[in-house]
Amino acid sequence: MGLLDNQNQLSYYPDNFGGSGQGDLGSYQFVTMDNIINAFLLVYVGEDKIINKVSRTDVQFHAMRAIQELSYDVFRSIKSQEIEVPPALVMPLPQDYVNYVKIVRVGSDGIERVLYPTGKTSNPFAITQGANGVYEFTDNSLTEQTSSDTLQNYQGNGTPDPDTADSFDIELDNLGRRYGLDPQHAQSNGTFFIDYLRGFIHFSSHLVGETITLKYISDGLGTDHEMVVHKFCEEACYKHIMYSVIASRSNIPEYIIQRYKKEKFAETRKAKIRLSNIKIEEFTQIVKGMGKQIK
């Protein structure tokens, strides 16, 4: 069978979300939240079962919370977005942003170079003052603030010398010698800080026009297409729902609650190990490199 026959055959494989076509390749590894809810109601709810009766709305709520909790450190829920840094030197945080994994600058060779956060600056609230130093408040002063001097000075640093590696972050002693070099600033890729109050990532000035990629963690509840569970985590999701449902009821014996609490942690640990995706051949190659002697 030739390559063309393979490509034509791909369109006949239905995906896991009710559609078909090459745009849904790889979706078989996931289970939708609707399937999770339906299976839970069918298998775990009914006469002579732990849960005699529960509404679908309750199960849906706990299923969404399970996806959120599992997305943080178990699921492969890392998203990414790439921008070209504008003259304003800012990047808005994505709507479903929870935390960042890393921020990188992409060079002309396509290699990603990690940017490190700077903890030595911020964007404080700039208070408008009169000539005599008295604070001046207007109706919009609390919501429409001008840029602070701290932020303007940070973004107006100019291009740093690669040999000094962001020397403006390094303290000098009274003899002018560099003392106590901080490894997080011993690089010339650039720096950033996140203004969570206003929802922006601010970059150092020499990154203007550079291609920046943000890799971040989502809670997994963005769209219906994103609310899916990897099949390695399917049982862990059921245990999360089961524990949450029975823990919120008053007529369940404590030993039953503790039993499902332990099962939830056990299944979560198992799912995390499965999704760690450790390959013995790749691991062996890394270990060989660690054993190399440096002369």
C-alpha cells in the first residue's frame, strides 16, 4: 500500500469526538467529559451501589473539578503561544492561564533560549502628585494608572553587553569588583516579570521584535474540545468524582470516605507514572552521558 493510499484511508477513521478526518489524529487517546459522566452514572450510581442517587449536575461539577486538579500536575495540559514582542514590551496572559512552565526566546536558528524572571523590579501603582507632593485622586485614578517610573526604567535599559550579562542586576562592591554573581542573571537572553494584577508579562527592552514563546499550564476547561481525559487517567478521574461525591454527604460512614480517598491518591499516582512517558532507551542514553568523565 502506497503513501497516497494511507492518506486516503486516514479520513475513514472516526475520531473520539464524533467527527472524522486527519485533523483529529491522535484523539483516540482521550475520553470526553460527557463519556466520563455517562460512564460514572452507569457504573457507580444505582441500587445496591455506594451512591444510590446523584444528579447529573453534581457529577458534572465534580468531573470538572477533577479535570482541573489533574491538569495541574498529571495531565499533559501544557499549552503554548508564540508572539513577536511589540514596542510596548508586553504580552497579555492567556485567558486560561494558570501558571507558566517556561518562557523562551526563539533565535533565527529555531533554538529556544530560556528567559529567566527577574525578582528585582515590578510595576507598582503610580500615584499622581501635585507640585507640593500632595496626592491627587480623580474618579479614574484607581483604574486608569500611568506607567510607573520603575517599569519605564526597567524597559529603558537599552541593549546589555553580552559579556557583562545583565550587569544592572549584579551588585558591585566599593572597589568596583563584581561580587556574588547571581546565576539567574548570568545570561544575556533577556529577562521578564509578570504583573498578575494587570495580566501582562513585561520584557526587558532588548527583546523588542524578538520571537517569544510562552509555555503555560491551563486548567483544562477552556472549550468542550479541551475538556478531555487521557485514558491513562480515566480511572483516576472516576475516583476523584467518587470521593468528592461521597465526601459531601452526611450519611456515608467515615471508613468508606477514607477508603475512596486512598484510592483517589493511588490512582492519581499511577496515572502520573504512566504519563511520565519514560522510555528505557532514552533513559539509558541520558545515564551514559552522566557517567562521562571530564578531564
